[in-house]
Amino acid sequence: MAPFPHHRVASANPRTRGRELGAAAREQIHGSVAVYEETFAYHTGLAWAEVAELALEFAEPIAAYDPAMLAEIEGIAAGAGLSTADVLALNARTEIMFGLKVPPLPECTAFCAGPGATADGRVLLGQNWDWRTRTSETVASFEVDQGPGGPAFLMVAEAGLIGKTGFNEHGVGVVVNALVSDRDVGERLVPTHAVLRGILNSATVEEALAAIVRARRGASAAYTIAGPDG
């Protein structure tokens, strides 16, 4: 397979940054919408317009968590020629899907090897991502310079997401496993992908932990986090 497309953006303004991301990955973001339109229709019978309407209810929790994230989502939508609801639906898809009781499948496996377990004493963090094969067409790597407002980071994500697996300039990295519990009932709370961005915005592992627990989350997940010190 060819390498994933790589996009670089640099702006301290979240709306501008989002617009640049949306324009750069426009075709892939439309592909992401097509994948989840099909996925939701198959598992729930809902039309995409209904999913997008549900997703609008996540705007307020995201803004309360970090207003810059909502501004970036709005920018991505504008740059890609989509509605804000479309991009919100991508970022809250986990909460919406499991809230609608879509049956989960065995998927990702994450790992971390600390300094005592590696040949050169460095930290290794990684995962496989088992999901629909069609998403291989919508995944890209994103190199984002946020200016003085947050650390630069690199992530691998489906186009249109504001956070996923990756690491930042401070060496804080994160991988993730979706979980399902009896508490996953579709509450309009902070989405997993916003929490992942909060982790990527953190200067230390301790800050990353705080980014997870400082707000009520809308879906269960296992966040595996590592820093350069192990």
C-alpha cells in the first residue's frame, strides 16, 4: 500500500488552522463522511442528516472542554465545504454509535514498552487499528503547529478528526482502545476524539491524565499514554 497522505498546517488561530486542514484533506474528509453515512445506515437505519442533527448536541460539551476545538471543527467544515454538523458527527461518532447500541467488534490492540524493555532504552508506544478496510482511503498523517497556544503534534487519523493517536513535541504520546460498558448510553458529553486532542495538547503525562479526568466523557475508552521518561 502507498503511504498515507501527509498534511502540514501551521496557525495559532484555531479556525484558520481548521480551515487549512479542511482544504488540504477535503477529498478524504468527504470520504470519511461517506464511510460513516454507510456505517450508520447499516447498523442503525438512520440517515446521515439524522446523525448530523444528533451530533450538534455535542458542540456545547466540546466548547466547554476547550472552545478552540469547536472553532477548529468549524474551520475544518468550512475548508472542506461541509456543515459543522457533518464534522461534529465524525468527531462524536463513537458516542453516537455506542449510544445507539451498535454492537462492538474486537478491534485495536495497544502496547507500550518502557526503557527497561527496549534495546536502546527508549519508550515505544503503538497500536494496530482494526476497523473498516474502506477507512484506509480516509486516513492521513497530520503535522500541526499550533503556535504558542499549544504544542506541535503529529497524529495519524481519519480525515476530519481533531484528535487521534499520535505524539507531540514534548514526547507525550497516546494510543487508544474503544471500550463498551453499561454506562455507554449516548450522553451528550465530551467525545473521545476531543479527549485525545486534549492529551496531544499536554506538556506532560500528568497534564495528559488531567485532560482525561477533568470532564465527564461520553464514551468508555482506554487511553495508553507515555512520555519520554517512560
